[in-house]
Amino acid sequence: MQLTSNWPLPTEGIRFLTPQSLCDQLAANPLAANLYPVAMGYYPKASQHQMVRNQHQNYLLIYCTDGRGTLTIDGKHQRIRAGDLILLPKGQAHSYASHSRYPWSIYWLHFDGLAADVFCEHLDFNGPIQSVGLQPRLVAGFEALFSLRNSGYNLASFIHGSLEMQQGISYIALQVRQQRSKSGKQIDLDAARSFMNQHLHGQLNLETLAAHSKLSKYHFSKRFKALTGHSPIQYFINLKMQHACYLLDVSTQSVKQVAAALGYDDAYYFSRLFKKVIGLSPDQYRKSKHR
């Protein structure tokens, strides 16, 4: 099966395949086995670029940074525009093509690994195409991975590249969630977090938080937990305890004073909350800095 297209590569284009022997070494290495690059590239203004795969033996991530294209899966055609990410899992038959009048520019990465499917699930795309906008950090991540072309197929360099890939996919997962939170289908997490930070010195209840996001308490709580993994009130408490750590680190304030600065009149109650979240009492945390 043909791994990459035979699109004529221009001088500024990139197409780089990891040798099979090196893929085997990465698959056997505990640091890289979960996720490693199989092939990667950059096709600028890729006029007449197209690809058809009836069998796909690894995972493919494409990032369109300019122009347009189409993706076809199960006979359904979907448009691709600048700022779109395309994720195609192993085994998914597909075809895609650059627009004839507005050819796309794309970064692409074939990858595999024991945890590749888990990383794909973590991305949490709504279908094969997810819009994240033009992200310089994503481009920088691809460009950094391209440095493997000059490594002489050094195993240590590819292990490092594999770990960078994990970080890059984790970053994409964050961007997907942030974009979704601003789409109108979810809450604006940045705004909710900012509102909480403005009230670290006091108390907030679920009704106030939901009203700030213009949602019912039920929908706000449900959507907030889906985005963060925590209930809104627990998230607010976590922010308070993080700020408490900062105050314990940078000041000589007593535990009672720190508690009061965060809106807790009862220092004992504050200490119990702190230990529940941080795992140490405030006094233990302060002493642990000097170990």
C-alpha cells in the first residue's frame, strides 16, 4: 500500500518517511512505543494534490493552513478550510483532494503506537474535521518535528520527537476544548475561570457562576464538568488552594491570615480543605519547601 501521495514535491515542500527498521526500534522502546512518527511533511500550495486509501495502516493528522480541500469518507464529501485539522484513524478508508482554484497548504503526520487510539480519543474531535483556527504553535510543532530529517536516523532523536508528538497532541486537545467552549454550544471556560479568579478573596455559589455564564445551574454544571473534569465549585476551591500555596510560598502570613485572604473565617475549615486538595496541611506544605 502506498503510504504517501506521489504529488510532485516543490523545493520548499517536505516529505520524510521513518525507515521501517527505525519504526520497529521505536515500537520496541518503552519511551516511544506509545506514539511515534511514521511519516511527515509539508505541501505548500498543493495544486492537484489528491490521495485515495482503501486500507489505512496507521493514523493520519493533517493541518490545513491555507486554501481549501475536500475529504470523502463513506461517500460523504466534507469541505476543508484553513485552520481545520483532519484526523483519520487506522483502518478508515478515505480520499482527499486539494481545491482546484484555491489549492491548500497542509502539514501532515502519519503516526502509530500502542496508545495511538487513546491519544486520538483524547483529541475528542466532533467527526474527522475539527476547526482550531490558525495556530502558530501548531505550525512550530510540525516544524520542530521536521528536524528529524537531519538526525541521521538517530534513535535518541526520534525518541525525543516521539515525546514532542505526545505534547503536541495534548496541546491540540486543549485547543479543541477551548474552541468548543467559545462556539456557543459550550460555556466560555476562559470567562468563567477569570470570574472565579476575580473572586478568590470571597465565596461564589453555583447560582452566581451559572448566571455569569447565562445558563441554568444544571446546564452550566454539566458543561463545566465535561470541559474540566471538576464541578464548578470544586474547580473554584482548587483555584483558591493554588493561590493559598502561592501565599504560603511568598509571604510570612500565618495560616489564619492566608485563610482570611481567601474568604475563610474558620482557619481549621480552610486547613481541612487545603489538605484534601493538596495532600498536605498548610504548615506541612510551608515546611516542605525547605526539604
